[in-house]
Amino acid sequence: MPKIKFTNSDNFFLLAGPCAIEGEDMALRIAEKIIAITNKLHIPYVFKGSFKKANRSRIDSFTGIGDEKALKILQKVSNTFDVPTVTDIHEVSDAAMAAAYADVLQIPAFLVRQTDLVVAAAQTGKVVNLKKGQFMSPESMKHAVQKVKDAGNEKVWITDRGTMFGYQDMIVDFRGIPTMRQYAPTVLDVTHSLQQPNQSAGVTGGRPDMIETIARAGVVNNVDGLFIETHFDPANAKSDGANMLRLDNLEKLLTNLVAIRKTVNSL
């Protein structure tokens, strides 16, 4: 993938950034801080930001600032800091549009069974990041990966974002990591796996206090990458603030995780 750095560092790679692109200044500010940390720790890094949020509990929830406007901000982050970017798509028509600006196209967990969407993403030639459905077994992701490959694209990742546990909670089944790594490089979405969905208020809750616990367990169990949504002011973020990591806490977390990975690599 173009612009990816530190690929020989033996570290996990990182997909991180805000849930949604809220504006140019916030995107550049968050990217600059993360890149300073990942450069220091030699972590391969991809900036994450959704150009729109199609999956919202309520119709009055924030969905974006405009598709092309947000995609151009993603492109500016990439050009300014020389890093690749990832964004999620929700409709077949999104694929070619987003591929003109981003390096990785992400298929949301609720949509990963949608064959036309997966194939459209694959046919752009970009890396395709498949979020494992909250309702799917690790073994079933083999078929989603195969759809990408059958469409002529070998560049595919799987991201585990937790499994539904009752109506309002998520769990991470770490037994799934070695299973999914047989099919494709596997990422652990630390922050979404700590969501508490389906709250009566129509706004998803979360457990950000457990971010380091889940991230450490993922690194110990040899995930290839980590996915972390982060914001300098999660309480006032326009999307998914309840489970995002405060940006000021990212360096300490990643420093600890790199130390753990170094230990695991020595075993």
C-alpha cells in the first residue's frame, strides 16, 4: 500500500482517527498528533475517518458534512502527512467515489454480507477491510474474504469489532483471531467492540475504560492490526463519543502495546 511506513518494524499496524470527519481542522489536528506518536514508536499507520455515517440509531443523528467535502479532507490528510487513509462505504455507488480519495475501503459490520457492496469495493483495486458482523462467526468470514478474492482482489483484511452479547452489549471472543488470520490479516477494533448498542435513548453507549484491557489482549494474541477511534474531546464528538479514546491517552496506550508486542515476538 502506498505511503505506509515502518512495515519492517515487527509491530502491529494501526488504523486510527475520529469516527467521522467533522471538519478539516479537527481531522488535521488528530492526524498530526497520531502520526507524531506512530513515527516515534515505528508503528505502520493508516488514518481513519468516515466520510459519512449511514448506520445511525436515530434519524436526527449526525451523518456527515457532505460526501465530497469529507472525502477531500481525507485526501488532504493523506497529502499533508504522507499517510494512507481508510473510510467506510455503505452503498455500491460509494465505492468508486471513495476509491478516488482513500487507500482502504471499509465494509461496515452490518453490511459485510452484502455481496454487491463487497464486490464493488473489491473491483476498485483498493485494500478492502471487512468488518466482521456482530452476528457472524469467525469461520463465516472466510466467505466474505473469498468474495473479494473472486472479484480479482487479493488485498483484503478482516476486522473483528466484537460479537453481540444480549441486546445491549458486545464481547470479543479471542478464539476467533487465529481462525480469521487463516483467511486474511486480522485487525481488532478495540473501540467498537466496547460499544453498548440499542440503548433506550437511541444513542449508543460504551466502556472506554476497558480500551487498554481489550487492546492488550489483542496484541498478546497476535492480531496483525489494531483499530482505535480517538478524538481530542470525545464527550463532544458528533459520532460514537461514548466509546472513543481520548487523544491525550493514545501515546501511553501505544507505548505499552508496543512493549507487549516486543515481548510476544521474543517468545
